[in-house]
Amino acid sequence: MTTSNMVIELCKKMNISISELARRIGQSPQNFNKKLKRGTVSSKEMVEIARALNVEYEQVFILPDGEKIKFD
């Protein structure tokens, strides 16, 4: 599943429009829709989306020894 598809699915499940989500993360709906179409939503924006919708988002590399490298 692409990042864009994840965002769209999240909006459906949270019963919120893409436009409203864009406003909550401080972007214009037009700009955010373009990012979704191009597939250029950044990791930082994914964290902002999670915060705006009060959900958890994890992006992490787990090394063989169990050490985790994650986006803060």
C-alpha cells in the first residue's frame, strides 16, 4: 500500500475529508491533494497527520540486534 493510499484509507476510517485533514496539518487542500496524487507525502507529514487525528504512526528500522532507529 502506498503512503497516499494509507492516508486516504485513514481518512475514510476516521470519517474525515482529505480537505479537512489538510487544514488540520496547516496545508491548503489543493497542495495536499497534489502531494497525494504525486505520492510525495513526507515522513514528517505522516507524523503530523497522526498527531492531528490522534492516532499512532510508527516508522522504524529494526536492526538484527534489536536496536530501533525511528523518526521522532
